[in-house]
Amino acid sequence: MNAPIAIAHRPSTEWRELVDEDEGARFEGYAKRFAEVQRARAKAGKLDRALHAKSHAGVLAELEVLGDLPEHARHGLFTTPRTYRAYVRFSPGNGVHQHDRRGDVRGLAVKVVGVDGRKLIPGMEDARTQDFLLIQTRATPFRDAHQFVDVALAAVSPLTQLPRVGWKHGVGTLAGWLRAFVAGTKPIGSLAELTFWAPPPIRLGPYAVRYSARPHAPVAPSSAPKDRDGLGLDLAERLAKGPIVYDLRLQFFVDEARTPIEDHSAEWPDDVAPHVTVATLRIPQQDLRSERGRKIHEYVDTLSFDPWHAREDMRPLGSMNRARKAAYRESVIARSAAKEPDGSEAW
């Protein structure tokens, strides 16, 4: 197991969010528009997620919080060494189910169960879950939620809507976004070989951090067939033979110039904000093809994964996270997502 990496000095607590006066109303409007897309894509009356609709796999996991962490990392979920039950969902970012050889943003969503502390979502303050949402790129092509929403909604009808986005933001800017998207969404051989990142930061006690999940050790090349659901088949083959393990790492805010809170298109450089390994995410050996494996997959697919399923001292930060607050609420209500797990589930 890798030892936590210490930082030579205490990180800065001088981070700030920049919230526009009309932001709340604009984000509620975005949420309604995504809900319309969600309803339009419904099949036989069944609503799917507006984004990350397809599931490569839903699996059981555990999160082990490490001991001997530096003092500034011992906040929130990472205060005390402990092993938690968790559920993990691997998914592509698109709102439609498509072939796995198509380029897409792959996501890793983790729901940790048994987490103490008051939670953020009204009506769910006593829930005992903490979610982590990550994607395969360490930054996004888009600086903020407004840019992302413009392109994401235009992608529903690209021939008519993308030219409008180009007119609004400039053709050169749109071309740059598309190039960055293509570069970060090339077809992959295996989800197990990816490092996953969370470009929008979260609070950690008095600090602000970005988090990532890196494979604990090198993985063997994929041998799964390259069919429509090849990435899920690859995970099934790997987990039939042994576990998949990630190191959960944090980068701490240093200053606004080099580690910005609101600019999600900017990477936080490793030499400026070194990674601190705080936990191990372990997906144990399991048979995804068995009846038990299928039941777990189906259950995980009914859950909602939301960065606002969080302790108050781990509050999401940045415009994309603030936009998610409204959008995810609308999605969860529309598709009647399952209630939060409490650890009593028997498999």
C-alpha cells in the first residue's frame, strides 16, 4: 500500500467561490431543460438519466480510510481510519446508450455507506452516505457550468444548435472545446486502467480540494471482445479473477492563480498541489454474471449519485457543482431513484 504523501506546509484556507446574483435562477432553468431532454428520451414511459445513462457495471466495493494522514487531510470522511461499504457505478457520459467503441467521457461514481455527520440535501440531513463523482479527464473543456450546459444541450440537436453556440461564444472557442472533448474521449481498452478525476473541487474542513482515483498498480491489457458492451465485459472478466483497486488522492488549494476554484478547465499542477493519498477504493473479486451480480448491478443503477450527497464539511464547490444541485434533484425526482442505502442491504 502506498504511503500518504506529505505536503511541506499547511495548505491555504483563502479559497473563495464567485457566485453571480442571478446564478440560482439560471441553474434552475438549466435543470428544467435537462428534464425536458430526459422526458423526450424516455422509452415505454421509463425515464433514464439525462447524462451517464448507460451503466458499464454496478458493483460492491469498500473504501478504506488510511491512518497517519497529515493533519490537514484529517477532515470530513477522512478524520478517522475506517473501512466503509461502498457501491460503485462505471458509466459513459452520454445521455443515450451507445456502442462502447464510441468515444465518450467515462465516469466513476462512488457511494460510501455508513458515513456519520449532518448531510447537505434538505430532508436527507440524517442520511449516512457520501458520494464521489469522477471522470476520466483531470479538467473539462469548459470553464464553468454555463459553457458546459450550452454545449451539452446543443449536442441533443447538433446540426441546428451547435452553430448557435458558435455564434454566441465564437467559432474558435467552440472549435477548441470540441477538440478538447475529442482528445479526452477517445475509445479505451479498459476502465480499470484509467485514472479518474473530479475537476470541480469540494470543501474539506477549512480547505478546498480536488480528488482523483488512480489504479493502485499497473493493470493487464484488456482481452474483452470489442462489442457494444465490451467495457462492461472487461470489468466482469477482471473481477472474476481478482480485485480492482484505486488510490483515492487529494490535491489542496494553494492560490487562485494556480489552483482556481471556479475554472474547471484548468488543471491543478502536480508540482504546485501534490497528491495526498487518503484512502483505498477496493472493488473485491465478484461474479458480475451471476444472479447476485446482476441484482447488485440493477440495484446500483437505481441509485442516485450526486456530489451533494455529502457531509456539510465536504460541500461541493464551483459553478458546475452548484449547477448539479438543481439538475440532479430534477433527475432524481423524475426517475424515482431508490432511497439512499444504509448498509442493511443483504447480498
